[in-house]
Amino acid sequence: MQPGDLVFIMGDPSWPIFGTRLVDGLSCTETITHGTPALVVDVDILDHATTVYVEVLVQGMTLWVPGGFVKASNEDG
């Protein structure tokens, strides 16, 4: 996954998915609906590749989302 890729935010359809962003230095949480399309802005790999966060452009906002909820549009399954 790299900047510019089209992705979908996926999870359990019955649970909300949360993304975070900074607003005036404060961390704000936004709800993202299962299946929402997004565009990858940046990928941040922490803890020696055990934790991945993906910055996506979704609904006019850039949000950081845990990598497990981000699925490339061309992946199977």
C-alpha cells in the first residue's frame, strides 16, 4: 500500500470504525462507515512493522486509521 492507492475502510459492518485527526493540536475521533472508499495519503509503520497506521483522505478529511481496517481496492476476499 502506498500514497495514491484507492482503498476501502473495512471492518465488522455492525461496529463503527474510528479514525483520528489533529484539530488545533487536539486529537479528534471521527466515525467511518464500513466499506467507505478512501485515498491513501501516508503509511506509518511503528514497532518494527507490528503496528501500521494509514493516513487516508476520506469524506474531505485526512484521518489516521489502523492498518487492519484498510483494504486495497484490488485485493481479493
